[in-house]
Amino acid sequence: MTGDPLPSAPAEQPEAGNPAARVDWLRQTLEHHNYQYYVLDAPSIPDAEYDALFRELQALEAEHPELQSPESPTQRVGGAALSVFSQVTHRIPMLSLNNAFDAEDVVAFDRRCAEGLGKLAKGKAARDAQAASPMGDLFAEPSTSAAPSESSGVEYAAELKFDGLAISLRYEQGRLVQAATRGDGTTGEDVTANVRTIRSLPLKLHGKAPAVLEVRGEVFMLHKDFEALNARQRDAGEKTFVNPRNAAAGSLRQLDPKITAKRPLSFFSYGIGELEGAARPASHAAMLDWFATLGLPVCAERQVVQGATGLLAFYEDIGARRASLPYDIDGVVYKVNAFTEQETLGFVSRAPRFAIAHKFPAQEMTTTLLDIEVQVGRPGAITPVARLEPVFVGGVTVTNATLHNEDEIARKDVRIGDTVIVRRAGDVIPEIVGVVAERRPADARTFVMPTTCPVCGSHIERPEDEAIARCTGGLFCGAQRKQALWHFASRRAMDIDGMGDKIVEQLVDQQIVRTPADLYKLGVAKLAALDRMADKSASNLVAAIDKSRATTLARFIYALGIRHVGEATAKDLARHFGNLDALLAASEAELLQVRDVGPVVAQSIANFLAEPHNVEVIEQLRAAGVHWDEQEAALGPQPLAGKTIVLTGTLPTLARDAAKEMLEAAGAKVAGSVSKKTDYVVAGAEAGSKLAKAEELGIPVLDEEGMLRLLQG
């Protein structure tokens, strides 16, 4: 391999007070990260950190002109083209934009444009008038919200700054003939074969097309497409992508276009290069409208605004809606709208004077991972949580971030002591998206999942086919208390009328109730003291609790909230074992003999009943007078054992739940949909698609009388 060596990781930072050494280090660092980002599609630091280094280098070069160099990253755009692709020389360079980070930068940009266009006097008069008004401090903060103003007299096109890969598309006589990446701004990579697979792009322009049209825009990936792609990657046992930008860049640079064709890429147009055989529209906004008539995708999130006030209003509006957009953006872009005015303002060495990118607060930042702890959620899910050195990201100070699960920690190779990349988008819980491996300290420690719950001390289990570990102390664990009580009192469980979410929350938050057994110790006075409770409602609730003492074994088993045990399985367990003691003493092998109980359900039941805390609560419930008729629970005649029956429509005399209980008591499995495995369909009035499906498949259809005859054997 010949040519310049690849940019390597820079040496240690030089000591302060040596500008030449600092400039040299900054250039090496930026070139290294340029290569990681543009060539390898594997950025190792977030954009905000790169921007800070870039601005520092710009400031040092401005302060020390003798240190300026044409090879500096500040004098060029992007990175080198990959050698595996043919190179394309852009007839008109693809330059990047200077950045604004706060309202002051935007006001200064507007002022420079107004001055360059000879509109400064008008702008100054308006600003003086504004300074004398109650709105005089309008530009003091980036979060300004005010109506558009013509203070500068400059009209701008405001649009989004997409987080994807910049592309140039060349159409000749209306047909797409070439697509190239931006590369270093002068030379890019020929990715025509891959770009042709993007379904949203027209291979032939609509209507009357110019002889030559070079369109600039961004290739990106929608959030929903990114999630679907990563799901397919995981299912295939392949590497997943960190974010949509990496997924889009990696997809576009595939050597095999067939792979790119399977990746859901999107495109938005936002600029123009070479144009022959047609008059250029008068403004940027008119150009985008023209693009849309040619069939080119154009983002609808764009406006024409006046002056700095209009720019900042657009920024605030998009910022408020950023998290709900279907794609990633990292800022907005402002361009002087009229092309004649753009030509008047011209360019500096690496960017136009007539445009600027106003970036949002960083959604990704680096910080130190101080420790990893676990928190217990509902129902018992054990989630590792990163404790971080405080870092300002996404507009807030972040000290904690989710690590999802044990497998995710291993996949990302996250260790305690690492420098990590933290991401926060909108109201999304902050997460760690990666590790800066080159900064890993020698004493970094590997995380080990605890074996007991940090809240209640119960055993933690993790089934082989699940990613989430869980606490087995369902009835006892404080972290699961509200969910356990709400489920216990629900209509299909113990059916305690009046025990709603608000009551449960107060009982737990005030430490009145710790386990379901404590419900049966409640009195009217204690309940009447709760918020929005009076003596009458408290008396009614005490009566409902007392009434729930008499139940069925199936309802009681369901009320325990054992993972994977729903109503049907609870009924099968009650019928199979006949009494609670037999169930409590059952081995995993004996549980597997119950109808429709497989290895996962059997293990879940065994783990739950093996936890002493849970058995203790069960005994407390029995001591509180919760009871059922053991004989009714015992397995009786099963004339419909092995049969699958579907109920549809309204029966003349029986409620749906009553009919279901009768069928299940006879051994039938009551399903929710009709299939070839269905034995009977019981249809009442206003039966719909299920009846039609049964008739189509030739499945016997019964009315209520026919169902009762069937139950009699």
C-alpha cells in the first residue's frame, strides 16, 4: 500500500503554554477522528467533543497566524475517499458550514449578512428601537421565543441539519448517472450502484428536466427502519449498529449493492451544484419547491423567515419537536434565501458566508463510568444502571444511564472506570452507547450481575432464553409491591372492588401495607384517613376485602402473580393438584405433567415457590382467613379434555366469562381465534369474522343449547 500513512491516534496532550505543540496535537487528533468518522464509519468521540477541539484549533490559528497551514483540518472538509471505490471529482466543491452554538452566534451571523448586503443601517435602526422596548433582551438566551422580525432586513431559508451522509447526485437529461459522497469536499467516492437502490430516489426526474442537474442532499435512515434493521441483525447473529447515522453510512459503502438494497435508506435534497439547460430559481426556497416537482424528496420541515428573530423562533420550534421527528437531526441550517445575495456574500476558505448551522445541545458526550448498580423494576426486572461522573448532555446534567441488561454490557464491553459515550435524545432515558476503548484505564473492572435482589434479598433468576434477570420475591419485594398488590386485588384475581391504583399507591407509600396479607388487617379508620376516602367508601372497601376471603383456588393461584401463570394456567394447576399443599410441594417434574405447562412455566413456578418469602406470605394469607372449597378445585370429569373451543357473539343467557369457565371446567381450552386446530365454535348473536372463518374451514358451529349438550357429554 502506498501513499500517506493512515491517521493514527495522537500522543499525549502537550503541556500548557506551548501553542505550536498544542496546534500540532489538535491537528493530529482531528485527523484521527476524521478518519474514524468519514472513512471507517466508526466515530470514537461524540460530535460535541469534536466540535470543541475544532473550535479550539480555529482560535489558536487565528491568534497565531504564523502557525496556519494549508494541511490543517480547518482548511478542508471531511475525509479521504475509500480506495475501494472509484473517485469522483466534484465540479463544484461540496463545502461544509460554520457552526453557531448559541443565540449570540446567530445574531452575529445575521449582522454580518446584513452588513455584507448593505442592510446594516436598517438593521441597526430596528435593533435600537428594539433595545428601547420591553423585548430589548430578546437575544440574551438561545431559548428565545418571539414573533419573526425584520430587524436586519435579510430573508433566510431555514431547514434541518440531518445526521446522515452527504451525497451529490448527477442527473443528465433527467436520468441519474452518478452519485458520489462528499469525501474531502473536492473528491468523493462513486457510490452510484448503491444509491440506485434507494427507493425514494427517482432514477428519472419527473417533467421537463435540465440537461445537467447536480443535486446535493443527505442519505439517512428513519428511526423505525433503523430499529427494524437492528432487529434483523440480532436475529441473524450479526453486529448491530450504534445509531442511524452509522447504519446509513455503512449501508451506502457496501461493496455489494445487493446488501445496500436490503437496507432501508432514505434521502432528502437540500442543495444544488452544476446546472445546465435550465434557469436557476431565484431563491433557495424556490429551488426546493422546484426539486419537489421533479420528484426529488424534500423535507417539509422548512420555512422562510426574516432576521435573527425568525431564525431563533425556527430553532426553538424544531428543538421542541426534535424528539418526535422520525429521523435524527443535530441542528438547523440557515441560508440567505436569494441566490443573488448569496453570490454577493460569497465564501471563506472552507464554508459559505451566507449560511450557518445552528447546532442543538449535544445529545452525546463522554464521561467516566464510576460504578454499575442494579435497580429492581416491575415485575421484578433487574436493570443495570451506570453511575456517571456528572455530564451536561441533551440540555440536562446526567449522572445515571441505563445499561439495559447483562448481555448489552458484555456486547459493548463496558467496564467500571471506562470513558463512555452517553446519549440522551429528548425525554428518552440516557443510555451508554459505547466505550472509548483507547482511554480505558489499567484498573477497569468487569461488571458481575448479583445473585440476590438488592431490595429484598430474594434469589435472582434468568431463564436461558431471556435477556432480563428477575427477582423471584414477587409477593415480598418492596420494588414490586405496588404491582403485586394491584394484581392481587384485580377483578380476575381476588376481585377486591374499590382497590384501585390510587389507593394502592397510598397504602404502599405510607408503609401501611407491605404484602397482600396486610390488606386483611385494614380497618375503616386507617382507610378513611387516606386521601379522597371517607367513612362510607372506607367501609365499602373493608367489606370488599372481607368478601374476597372466600374465593377459588384458581383465582388465588392467579392472584399470586407468578410470572408466566395466567388465568388458564392457574385453572389447570388448580384442577391438576386439587389443593394448595399439593401445589406447594410439587417438583418441577410434577409441574411439567400439568396440561399446557412447559419447561419455562414450570421453572418459573418452581423458582417462585422455592423462595421462602413468597411461601411465608401465602401462609399469612391462609392465616388471615383466605379460603376456598378444596373439593371444587379437585379435577372432576373432563368430557372436553383436549378440545379447543372458540366463543363469539352474545349468548342468550350466559355471559362470556361464565361460558368460558364452564368449558374450561370440562377440560376444554378456550382460544381467542379460529384455526384448523379449533374443534368447535360457539356462536351467539352478532357473531362476526370468527363465525365466517369457522364456516370457511368447515368447523362445527354450536349455539348455546348445543354447547350445554356438549358439556353434558
